[in-house]
Amino acid sequence: AQQHATVYLARRGSLRPEGSGIAAAVRNSLSRPTSPIWMDLSATRERDEIAEAIPGGMCEVARRTGTRVSERFAAAQIRKFAREHPEQYANTSCIHLASSFATALLVGTTDVPIDYADGSGMNLLDLDALAWDFELVRAAGGDELADKLARLAPSHSVVGTLAPHWGGNPGTLVVCGCGDNHASLFANALQSGVISDASSSVAVASLGTSDTLTLLDRDSAKGMEDPRALARI
């Protein structure tokens, strides 16, 4: 769910509890009480509308973002929310993914980025520019969506320290992190020596709620230090 689930916040700023507990702090920050996840197939209409809004359609979206428009991904889900609940959408000041929102909870503020890896699963990220594609952003949620999306950053970025109400060690660093499939491939690539050994290759199979098979050969491994690498997996 972390790469595709969207979280809608009514306000930016602190997520630290003020005497009422973390659950109340989260609940009071939301503009939408539910979060659509990757299993939601209800945005087929919006998927098609986004593809039709982009010259070149599905193929062009795939070229820019790495995947065809999917009803499961954030772009279509945001468009559906904006169409069906315009007032709630207008009252939304910030949109996070489940993964970046978890990071926000850890540091106690909404001002954290979406990492490139999970951002690449939204149909909104231009993989070449490592920036939001504003034509797709406009198609998904109008011009105002550009101001609602969290900023982007490399997956290894330090975004702050653990908020004191969690009871951890003071100064504990919190990083963006990345998607599960991205992380497992990169970790296996490091462990098996693919990145340092140009003659090696690695394949990772993940069997769970979604089944994936990811391959990393010696040519693509050469670019793993580039921040684009995790976004392209």
C-alpha cells in the first residue's frame, strides 16, 4: 500500500499530540478520513480521462513515468476524489503517500518529502527530470494540485529526527526510505556484489499481496548510485 496509498491532510504543520494522543492528532489533521490503496479499482473513468488529456495517451505517460496510467495509482485516485468530493479536495492542503505520511508521523510534522522510489508509483513523477510532471499533475487534480503535493527527495535523504513523544533516543535520524520492492532489490544487489562486480546479476521475487519479479543486470547496476535508479525499479 505504501507506494500507491494517498493520505489527504487539511493542514500543514505539526503532527505532535497535544494532550489528546497521536490518534487524535492524526484524525484532526485529515481532510479525508479514508486512504485509497493499490487494491482500489474504482477510478477507471479517471484513468482514461488522464490518458486522454496527455498527447500520446498511455504510451506517453508510460514513457514519462515508467507505467501506463493505472486506476490504482495516485493520479487517478486524486482525480476521482476531486470530482466526487470537491469541497473536501479544496480543503486539502497537502497530499502524502502512506509511506511519506509514516515518515511525517515519526518526525512530527507534515513537512517531509515523498521519496523518488515511492513517488514513481503515482503516475505523476517525470523519471528523467525527477520532478512532478505538471501536465500530468494538472490532468489529475487541476493547477492547484501542484501546491498540494509534498515535495520530492532522494530515498536516502535525512528528513529530521525522531519526535520526542515516541520515546526514542534523542537525535535519532529519520530518512525518507523507499518502496519494499526497491529496497529488497537494492539490498540483494549489494549483498550479492552486483554493484561492485560487473559480471554479476540478481533477480528478486516477492510473493505476497502483489507478486513481483525484478531483475538487475550488470549494465543497469552501474547506475545504482544515481538517485534515478530506485525510481526506475
